[in-house]
Amino acid sequence: MMNQALKKTVKLTPYDLVSGVVRLVSLPEVCIRVNEMLEDPHTSAPEIGKIISQDPGLTARLLKIVNSGFYGFPSRIETVSRAVSVIGLRELRGLVLAASAVEAFSKIPNDVLNMVRFWRHSVYCGVVAQLLAERCNVLHSERLFVAGLLHDIGKLILSHRMPNEMREVANRMKVEQRPDYEIEREIFGFDHTDVGGELITVWQMPKTLAEAVRNHHDPQYADHSIMDVCLVHIANGMTIIAEQGLEIEGAEQAISNYAWQTTGLDPDSMDEIFIEAGNRFSEALESILPRGYRPS
């Protein structure tokens, strides 16, 4: 009896939650290897192509993406090596991670979250984050697409591991009209950003990505990669605004003045970005997400 009572009082940490599903959502060995190789400035496109080609599923997904309207290349790209040469090594790392992460989470059954809505939000946020980065002349702006795509990934783990509590979060959001992360902090002592940041760390992905995921609701607390964090914060806020325009439920989240000032972006530019995001969003959904996750 005492052990059961003690067990009930022990709270799980973000690391506990991540380690509990890490086998289910582990990245393929090829993805990890590609990430390591890209840290070596001497790595060549053929070497990367050879490694990726060892995973037929990943190869097929990558070639589908690079041949989609998202890129709009005039001629068909038939090999991974050619894809690397055309889009570049850094862009490729992002696509490998994006394709691998989406595939990894497709294996987790989830009856708590609306998965179509979740991935629509995530892809749109990624598209907007990259557009914002381009306006700020950020080098290698493609990494912001990945950061936007994965910014809420912790919600999937929380919903899988703590479904009853996440149902409570959803119910309280409707009643109290407050953001989910505030309610998560009251229930768990942390929120989905902490869990997502922990997962990115366990996956051994770049620290800039972990920081953007972990602090996208509170960019003022970021210790480094501050520009990336602020861009994802703004993109997430804009995505919520776009969703509310489509009458999708969700508590309104203000975009912080700190993020606008840090990036030098003008809130008045949002309408232009929404227009630009439209086509890219459709193309990204078509090329990156499994058909079952696409909105009808």
C-alpha cells in the first residue's frame, strides 16, 4: 500500500515521458548518421546519397518531396545524390529529419489529438517560419521550416503517455479560454515545449532546433538561437490567427513585442505573409505528410 501511495505522488519528468516512448519514435539510423556526417565539412553529396539510399523508405519520401511543387524543379530528380547537389546539404538534413519525424510518429496510435489538425497546424507554422526567416535574411532559412514543423511535437508524446490529463487540458482550454501550455504547467509542472525539447535532445539533433522547440511560447527566456526562437514564436502565433479565421478552436495567443523587436519584423506584414504561405502550405502538405494526415 505504501509503495502504491508513493508511486501516485511521484511526478514524471519530460525525460521520463520521452524515454518511455523513445523506441516507438526513434529516428532511423540513417537519419542519425546523416546528421553526424553533415557536421563534417568534408562530407560530399555522393557520400550522403549512398548512406540515405540504404533506407528505401526514406529515399522514396525524399525524392517525392524534392520532385513536388514545394520546390518546382523543371526536371525530375531521380537519385538522392542529385537531390543533394540541387538543394544542398543543409536543406537535405532538414528534409531527412522532417520526413523521419513524421514517419516515426505515424506509428503511435492517438485518440486524444485530432491528428489532421495537429499536422496542418505544424506544417503551416513551418511554412510561415521559413517565410519570416527569408524576410530577415537568415542564412539557411530551411531549418526554420523544420523547427516550425516540430515545434509542438511534445504534444504527441503527452497525448500518448498521459491521455486523461491531456483530455483535461483540452476541456479546460474550452472553458477557461486559456492557452494549453499554461494549463499543462498547472497539471504537470511543465508543458509540451519541455517534452519536445527533450525529444530533440535525445534525438541528438542541433541545439538550435531544441531551443526553438523548447522556448517558442516564451522567446524572452531563450539563452541562445534567439532569432530562431522568436521566428518560431511569431510563426506559431500567426498560425493560430490563421486557424481562428477558419473557425478552428484554440485559445488566442498574443505574439510578444520582444519577438517583433528582436527580429525587426513588422506586424503589418502579416497579411502579405499569409498570402505567400497559401501555396507553399498546400505543396508542403502534399509532399511531406502521409495521405491520412492531410485535411480533406
